[in-house]
Amino acid sequence: MYTLESHGFQKFKVPKKNFNYLIEFKNLVENTSNSIINKKQKLNNIHKHNFDKEDFNSFRLKIFNQINNKKNIHEIIFRIYDDLIVSLIGKDICVQKNINFSIQRPFDQQRAPFHKDSPPNSPYEIVVWLPLVNCFKDMSMYLFDIKKSKKIDYFLSKSNGISHDTYAKKNGVCCECKFGELLIFSAPTYHYIPVNSQKDSRWSINCRYKNTFSPNGMKGYLDFFEPLRYSEITKLAIKYEEK
Ligand SMILES: [Fe+2]
């Protein structure tokens, strides 16, 4: 079993009591998608829609904008796994302003490169990766033991004839994740998205959280993060300071 403490990443289950929130969010995304393409299409089958006339990237952008513009979107998502995040980083929580979407049709080559988020992000951030469909085999992503980060830094700095894909599949952990499960990894943990060679489209969101009082990364705090929750003591301090 891979744990955040030992490896920098861990798989969790959405608590039963919050499962309805997960379904509600998935429905919100599916309804948004349907309204954009003007047709009913399940998320995992989005590749069956003909995007000839409409560029797929513009579809991605519309999903990103419309979901991020929903009122209280951070609360809608955070309630899916709130206790889990509090147990990891405490009650003073800030969240990345925009939620990222990853929509990957079968054999789509377009994806993020092999990377880690920190630096430039703060090593005190965690990334939540929440799939909206079952992600088996290479529909999921590869995560790498944080203890191997120096070795990977070296690998990525050299051109040695080994492809990122080959290296990742040999040295990474393919974190299959069903709908109802989520991955959490720390920002300095390397990750790699393979080409999805399954028959379904992959839909996932990722969002970063950090304790408000932990050190910031190189990116400006107010440009990228906003407060989400305050602890009782912080609420008291803010109130007291105002007087
Ligand atoms: Fe990343």
C-alpha cells in the first residue's frame, strides 16, 4: 500500500456519507457537457460525439469556464472529501482558484508532460485527483515514490534515448482509480499521464489545497489561491483583530 507519508501519494475512498455529493457533481459536469454539445452523452462516451465542427479544445475550455464560474463551486467539490483534507492539512485551508479538468479521449496524444508541481508550487500543497468515470489501466495516471524524485530529476535533465513513457511505466505506479475513489499526492511528487488506450474517455478534476499558514511557493498566493475554511482560532483572531 502506498501512503502519503512514505511515498507522497495515496488512494482514498469517498466516504459513504458524501457519495451523493460526488454524484451531484458528476451530474453537474455531465449536464454542462450535454448543454454544450446539445445532446445527451455520458461522460465516458464523449469521444462518440463528432467534434468535427467544434474543436475539442474549445469544448474543454467551455467545460472549464462554465464549471469554474458556478457559484460555490469550491464548496460543492470540497464537501465530497472535506474531513479527509482537514485530517491532512488542518482546518485553515485555502484552495487553488480554478479547478482543472482533464478530459482525455481514447488515444488522444494531448496531455500534460511528465512533471512535479513543486517547485514552482509550494511543497506544502496537496493535489486532489478525482475521477468522474472509472479509470482502469492507462485511463489513470502514474505516480512516483517521492524518494525517487532526485533520480527522476536526473533522468529528465538528460536525453538518454529512453522515452518518458517507457521510464514511467517501468518506475511508476499505475494508480487505477474507480469512480468513488480519489488520489491525493503532495506537490513535489512526480506524475505522468499515459495515452489512454481504453475504450472510454477519461474525465477527472484536479485541485490543490494547502494550509493557509504554510509557506507559499514561487507563485503569488493571492493570484492562485483563496481561503476556503478557517479554524475556530483563526476566526476568533480575525474577529479580535477587527476591533
Ligand atoms: Fe501536475
